[in-house]
Amino acid sequence: MSEDITRLVMDQLQTERKRDRRASYFKYSVIGLLGLAYVGAALVGMSRADDTPSQPYAALVRVSGEIMPGKDASAQAVNPLLERAFADNNAKGVVLLINSPGGTPVQSALIHDRIQELKKKHNKKVVAVGEDMMTSGAYMIAVAADEIVVNRSTITGSIGVVSRGFGFTGLMDKLGVERRVMTAGEAKNLLDPFGPQSDQDKAKQGELLQAIHNHFKDTVKQGRGERLKADTPGLFSGTVWTGDTAVTAGLVDKLGDAKSAAKESFGADKLYEYSTPKSLVENLMGGLGVKVAQELKPKVEGPLAMPY
């Protein structure tokens, strides 16, 4: 009996030792991987720091996608890149490469205003280059540039403001759902999608849209100046044009691309892009790391706003 107990104790001890060894292997493996990731990121950072062109170059910053809080084209993401690009003493100028349908009025204005400030601070010229789309808030950003260049098929313009929503009153009636809302302040429940749209709602919404539209028009007029053909039909109606027609209307200056713009405006044969640094996982794992990081990244929802 005692031999059986001794054997059981010994087996248990061996099992625990194996478990401890496995835990140690796992711990040191994780530490090793983290160390490799750190070294890899450092090497990538060093290579990025040394890859500036030896020939004259222009600094490039992209504005791509929706211009909204939490997006890659938000003011929070783009403005730090602009600051680095303008502060680059070796860059002959700044190229703003835009491919965006627009976004919220405030985010667009924040980027536009920051470009204006940086131009004055660094006394450096900036050229905006439109790719597939440069409309609404994206066009507002572009007019901060000294020159705007587009492809002849670039969709350009859309100088207008829109507010979209839904009304669910009929559906609620069919479902037998009763809406119960209490407010302190007669306008506090303005534009409630679960209630009928009143004349007061429509009047206030129109007032807000018109005010923001006026801000947009003023920004375009200030940015384009005498180049803008004010007699162009539908200029501020919210419609869009192709790039070649936009040249005729004075909305943009000429046709071209980022490379030609850098050459003609700055005498630069190269472009050096300023972008958001990649994470350790992205640098270590490449494309797979990028995908995983995007899936795991928390979704940041911005406040409700009336988009351009």
C-alpha cells in the first residue's frame, strides 16, 4: 500500500515538473518573440529614417477615404503628418494627394485651417493633387493649397451640404409602438426620427445647412480668388465636374498627377511620403499583421454631424 502511495506521489511530482517546464518554455518563447518584434521595429524605423531621397524631393501627405473622426483622413490623423511634412527643411514643397468623397464640415475645416497656418509658418508652397474623387470636404481641403492639380477624369466639386436621416413614425404606428420623450427646452428634441417632422424642425435644419453652406462657399472663394469663374452655372449648387471641366470653371488649375506636380512646382524628381508609423505587429508580420491589427483595432465612432 505504501509503495502505491509513493508511486502516486512521484507521478504527481513528475507531472507538475513537466507542467512547470512547459510554462517556462511558453514564457521564454513569448519574451523572445517580443524581443524579436522590438528589434524588427527598430530596424524598420532605422531604415525608414535613412530612406529619404538624396535628390531634391517634395514631401507627400495623403488624404484618403472619409474625412471623419476616427478615420485615417480625420484631422487627428492628417494634421500631425502635415506638420512633419512642412517642417522637413530638405523638402522643396508639400504635395497633398487627395482621394476622398468628403466628410464632416468640422474635420475638413480643421485640416484646411492647419494647412493655411503651416504655409505661413514655414513659408512653404503646397500643391493639392486629386485622384479619383476630390469632392465636398475634400475639395474644401484642396482650396487651402497654392495650386490644385487633377486628372481629367477626377470627380471634383460638390460645394454643398447635406443632412440625411429616416423617419419611423409610420412603422411605429403599424407595430403599435408608443414613443415617450420628456424634455426641458422646447427645441431639445429637434429632428427626432421617431416623431413627425414639424415646421420648426424643417426651419432650424434649413438654417443650419445654409449657415454651413455659406462657410463652405466663403472658404472656396478665399482659396481660389480670381481664378474661380463665378458665373459658372451651378457652381455652388453641390454638383460635380470632371477634372477637365473643373479647370475651365477655375475650380482647379491644371491637369497632371503627383509626380508631374512635384516636378513642375518644386523642381523635385522624387516624393517622400509622410504616413502614420506601423505598429510592431504590422512591421513584424507584414500583410497578415496589418489585417489582424485592423480587425482588432477598436472602432471609434464620431459624433453625429451633417456631412458635406
